Amino acid sequence: MKLLYGASPDFTESFRYAFRKHPLGVGLNANTLPKHIRHLYHPPPGHIFGVPDYSQAEVRLVAYLSQCKDLLEIFSDPTRNVHSENAAMVRTALSGVPYDPTKITKDSIEYVLGKSTVHAFNYMEGPWKFSWQTGIPFKDSKRLLEACRKQRPEIPEWHQELYDVVSRTGELVTPTGERRIFYAAMSALALTGKIPSKQWKELVSWIPQTVVPRITNEAMMKVYAALSWVCWYMQWHDAYVASMPTERMVEFAEASTKAAYRPIPIKGKVLVIPVNLEFGYNLEDLMPYKGRVITHDEWGEWQAEKLRKSTREARILEGVHGVHLKDWWRGRKERR
């Protein structure tokens, strides 16, 4: 299938590439390409897709910006996975019984819910909106957000810190040097004496959601300058999609890993966000990099095993490819 879309040389306010429908009115926004149809897109003959992806980039930034003890401890231990820890925290909050994070399977419903909960908490989403987005009952969504607040109290303190900074100066500066004046927040403050919730949330999300695409773009430009034979497709906020001749994927892997290295000084610490490399012969079934060329036959065997464990249809019905979890939630209560 051919993917048609339009791209603008102008960035969004957070440095994401601006994608939209094709100028002829067909296609879609490549940034919001649904996961459950990505397997329909294949690289040119003789090529393989390569996707360098900054690992848990926004959560890492929030951890360093807020100096959250719990998150910093997780990230300092390479044997721990932050999203599995989040999922275990959610299960513990719901059941009242401590749950082992190592039992959480990546991309399982619990894993997705854990990611959604912590993202909502980090960016000041309230229980009503969180309930509406996920389909989870209000009392349960409130309980999940309260569990986050109890375990990571430094994050609400960081929210207040941003409020106070903008109240005094009217602007924020990212660790990578971007500066923004928040005119709407300052206007509301002058008229009402406070910054409204909507503008406050904008302050909170701006730094993490600006730094990540900024360093992604920097990495892309370094690879573009070094490897003229790479084909480019899209930027996904904390990742980008390219293709290259299969026999040259090791060169691409080495260059993209080197390009992704970007120390970020934050509050006396230095954050280096690790990058994960995945390759595949379609855009959904991406195989972790093995340090060598991945042939089509090897990838095909890996893909078959992946689909044997969980078919595409089953994953869609489970809600893995979406945010709305109410059907799973209802079934979970029925299974009790």
C-alpha cells in the first residue's frame, strides 16, 4: 500500500514535523498512522525499515526536571523497566496487593494502562478527563492518579514550580535552550490573578514535549548529512522512520546510534536518553536490532512467532492499539 501524506517545512510549536493529508485531499496525517494498519506499508524492494526510538524519553525528562526520587531510582537500574513499574503500581493501587513488575508483559493491557496513567499524572490530567479517555470508572481513575501522587510527590511540586516561574517571568527555557513566552497565561494572570488550568497544563507539557522532538530532529540531520543513500519517511516525535539497502543496515545502525547521543544538563545532573533500534520489512512488525544484518527470512520467522502468540485481530480487540480500555475493564471485573 502506498502511504500518501503532506509534509510542511514548518515545525509545530514543539518541533514535531507538521504532517497532514496529501495536497490532493487524499491520505492521512503520517504522525497519527494507526498501529493496526502499519503492517500494510513496506519499504522499497531491497530495503528494510529502520526506526531509532528514544527510550521512554518524556518520562525520563519529567524524572530529571522534577527530581522524582522514585523515577530516578528506576532509571538508574538497567534491569528495571519504567512502564512495567508503572503497570505494577496501577495493579497494586487497584487490588491493594503488591504486584511484581517483572510479571508485566510489554504491550499488554496492564502495560498500556500503566503508561496512560502516568502520562495523565505527569501532565496534570484530571480524573474526569482520564476516565473519559480510557473508559475507566471515575472512582478508579481517581484512585490511580492518587496512587501516582503518593508515590511520586515531587512531580506535583514541579508543576507548582513551573507555575511560579511563569508567574514571575512570563517565560520558560528548556534545557536545550529554547525560550517561550506564555502570552495566554500572562494575560489570564493579569486579568484574574491566576493562571487557568488549561494554560497551566500547557506550561507543564511544553518542556518535555519540545526537547524530545528537538533532539530527534538533531539526530535525523546528523544521519542525513552522513548517509546519502538513506530514504526518509517521517518523524514520530521521539523516533523517525527511514529505509536503507538491507546490506547497509549495520552502517545505518552505527550512524544513528552515534547521532542519537545527546547529553542534556538538567538541575546539576546530565541526562542521556538511550535509543532503541528496530528494523523490519513492514512498518508494524519491527524487530530489535541484533548487531548484524537481518535477512527477510529471519525476520519472517520472528514475525510468524510474534503473530502466533497474539494475532493482529486479537491485539486490536484487546485494545493494545488504542487508549480506550472500557471493554477490557468490564471483562476484568467479570473475570473476578
